[in-house]
Amino acid sequence: MVASPGAWALVGVTYVLTVLVSVRRFWQWGPDSRYYLAWAYKYGGLSEAEAGRRTYEFLGGFSWFQPFCHGACGPHVPAEAYDQLFHGHTGGLGAMRLLYPLLSAPFVRLFGPYGMLVVPLIAYAVCVALVMILTTRLVDRAWSVLAAMAMLLPLSVARFATYAYTEALAMALMAACLCVLPLDRPPQPRHRRRDLALLGVFLTLFAFTRQFHPTVVAGVALAWLGAAIRQRRLRNDWLPLLAVAAGVAAVCSLIQSLLAPDFQVVGPFLRYLGADSIHDVPALLPAIAWQIIKAEAFSASADGPLVVLTALAVFAAARRPHHPLAQYTTGAVLVTFALSLITAEGSDFRYYAITTPMLAILATTTVAATLKQPPTAATIRPAPDASPTVSPAAATTNTRSTPTRVPEQPASTRAETEADTTQPVNHQRRHNHGRRW
């Protein structure tokens, strides 16, 4: 059992309160929401012109959205103005991240634009449940509530449960990938193929939700490298997982390049950096990296629970560097930081939200391992002495389990005595096994 009914109730109430606070404090829409909403309308059966018109009609009602209209807001807009939502570089964003609008299409048909919030709400709840399941598997169900609170209390992360972006769905898929990895024990032969297949499925869904799936590949690669160093062999339990992750990532990248041939990475990257060519990038990267670190640290510092979670995760990675979960988390965080360099600006912890399940589980399991001290000799209760009223069967059991003290023998005769007495004693034990008294 993952958690007691009372624990589930506590987590459920906290989730509802977190959602209510997020709705009051944060926006539910952002600039990229126009792509997801337009594609959801399109997957729901509308034409591109009608999908674009409804999208801009809804988002144009927010004052903050006016800089993103690009001539597509207001009445009497030509149909060509909506092409940017479905074609070219900007339209490629929705073409590659097809899972979120595809899942949201039925809810948009039922509830209108606010149907885009159904999938994030469900995905974040699933993510919290998966974190609890994996924490129970790694330590104990008593600690699963703490891991759930580590997911719910940082509002900088929990706000994505009510945000029409892909973060909540990406976090749920990241947690699903974690559940099929051999973090606590070597995979059993009958489960090995199942886990490999599930990793491929979850990683494929992750790739078509948000293009941060290389974080999974990097995490598996670092865990494989750690196991290879410990075991001094390249073929270990993580090698098949690495092969599947790398192969799936390569195939998904190829398919996405066909779905969005006009989507560019290098061009916008150079514009964000202010570089004239790719040769100028190495000289500019240190300043950009430091700028991103300061921006992310400043935004995270306003969220106390997030600061505590991050500090505990750093402590956990330093205290248990050889644990597969610590290595996986380290690899995923480093690649997330590398991918964030493409935008050359901070993300208000949005890019790092997908690493929160790992941070929560790593911090919780390390705290549990630290507080659970092994028993000492003084705390072990000695076995009681045999009583004269003990039954013969119990007396026989005590006789077998309690060694008989033999007087010290001289070194010259000790070997002969052992050679003479070892076999008869073992024979007598075998003879008495199951004997009825």
C-alpha cells in the first residue's frame, strides 16, 4: 500500500488548496498558450482560420497579450494572419509539441478555452501520485507524504497545475520514466523487457510534449557511467536502458524535424546571444550562463519551500553521490541548464520544473536514510535464557541456535579435535532435523 487513507486525504486537501492559491496568485495563460490553444481547436475539427480567430479572440481580451498579437487581434483580420500559429518557425512549436493540445482537444470542445487547464490539473495530480509510489518503493510509505508535500508546497512549481503550458504533463512523464528505472534494485529478468518498452513509450510521449527529453537520456547515461565505474564493466543493468533512451531520442528528433522543417534553433540562439556567427558563442557563453544562474536563483529565492527542497537535494547529491538516483538527477539538471542557454535568459524556474519529481524523491529518501540509524549493540534485546518449563521442541530449537561453549584447547590438538568433531555434529543436526520428540 502506497499510503494510508489519512495520508491520501491530507495530500488531496493540500493539492486542492494549492490549486486555489495558484489560481488567485498566478496567471493561467502565457504567450505560448496561443499555439497550444490554436492546435487544440484544430485537432478538434476546426479550420486553421477559425481556430486562429477563436484563439486571438479569447487571448486578446487580456491586456498583457497585446504585444503578442502581431496584427492578428481585433475584427476583420485576414485569414493569413493566423498562419503563424500553424506554419513556419513559430508554428513548428505546436507541431512538435502535439501531445498536450491533442489531449486537450476534447475538453476544449466541451468547456471552451478553459478546457486547456484540465490536462495540467490531471497531469500534476498523477505526478504527485507517482512521486509517492516511487518514494514508498525506495524507503517507506510513511515518507511518501513528505515527498508529496515537496511537490505541492513550492508554488513556483505547483502553479503549473493551473497553467496552460506543457510543464505539468512533462513532469508527469518524467516521473513515469523514473518508475521504470532500476533505482532500488536490479531489474528482474521477467520485468526487463517490460521496463525497456515502458521507458521507450514514456520517453516518446515526453519528446512530443516538450523538447527536454534529452534530460532523460543524460540522466540514464550518467547512472550507467556510475554503475560502470563501480562494477568495472561497461555492460550493466543501465546499458539497455541507455540504448533505448538514446535510440528513441534520435528517432523522435528525426520525426520532429519532418513535422516542423522550418523550426530553427541556431538562428534564434544567435539572436538571443547577440552573436554574429557560431564562432562568437564560446566567448559569450560564460556571461550568459552567469546571467541565467542569477535570474533563476533570484526567482527561486522568493519561494521558501523551493529553497528548502533545492538545498536538501544538493545535500542529498553530495552525501550519496554513488546512488543511481543522485547520478540521474545530476545529469538531468545539467542538461536542463545547457538547454536553457538556448534562450539566453532565466525562466522563473519553468525549465527546471521537470526535474522537481527527482529533487523531491532524492531529498526525501536521503532524509529518511539519514534519520534511520542502524541498531547498536546496546539497543539489541538479548535472547532470554531457557526456562525449565520450556517444551522439548523449543528446547531443541534453542539447542540448535545457541552455540555450545567449548573449553580452549591447545593449538597442537585443536585441528585434530575440529577434524574429528565437525562431521559428526553436522550429521547429528541433519539427523535431528524434523525429528518428532
